[in-house]
Amino acid sequence: MRDVFRTRLARAALGIFGVCILMGANRAMSAEPIIQPIDPPDLYSSAAYEQNLYGRPLQACSNDLHAGADRSGYCRLSIADLGVHGVCAQMTEAFLSYTLSQGNDLITPRPDFRFPGLKPGDFWCVCAGRWQQALDAGVAPPVNPEATSYGVLATLFASDLNRHLIRPSRVPPSGEPKQ
């Protein structure tokens, strides 16, 4: 009963944005930063949307300017991003197959939405909720911490993200996969 009350309270307090993060509403209570930033932003402030998981300026997820909810190449969160596309993930065959099985085809190009279609190795901004579902299904893709919004810690456990981080030596500065 207490969880139902907390979920309803979160929905009422957060309005339309709450719909996006309710999947992780109970996770928000215990999320800890991956690396303790010197001055961590409030998870619900605009500063959290411009910083990465280390509390530093958010890096581009992809040089492809079609990535991100705002198609900027960055995994910035905003009140207009109903999908909470803040996780910069490196696509894997398992993740792409999983999302397709869930009704979200990330493989087929969709020029009408400026969507190039993805293949394993590509970096893309994915929904925090979908990443959590993939984690629960055992197919969560690796995460680029430099290009993942700090704001996703409001919905995802830092410990879960920690287990899926790409080591910096494997993340090229451009955000593109190494050949």
C-alpha cells in the first residue's frame, strides 16, 4: 500500500513529467552518484540535465546530429522529452532485438523522423525506462557515462549503471565507436 501511495504522490507532484519517470519512482529514493561530484546538482534541477554522470559537462553521445530527443547529438533531458532519452548507450545485437520485440524498431531507418536506423556498435540516446526494462531482461547495453545525463539518476540506480559503464579507453572523444 505504501508503494502505491508513493507512486500516486510522485505522479501528482511531477505532473506530466512524472509519467516518464514513474517506472523508476521507487529507485529515486536510493540513487547515489556514480562518482561523487564536487558540487552535485539537484536531480530535478536544470543543471542535472546539462551534466553527465560524473557531474561534468555533458558530452555528445554521437556525432550523428539525429541522436537525442532534440536531435542535437546529446542525451539532454527536458520537460518536453516524455521518453527521458538521457542514457547514451552503445547498441548491441541483443538490445536491438529486445527493443524490436517490445514494439520499438531501432533498426529500420525512418527518414520522416530523421532516424538513421541503428546497428550494433552505434551510440544512441535511449529512454531510461527502456534501459531499465532491458536490464531486467538481461540485455542492457553498455553506457557511456560522459554522455549520459546526470538526471537519469532520478530513475535509475547508480549501481546498475556502474555495472554497465564503458571504460573511458573504449569511448572515443567523438562518441562514435572505435573501428
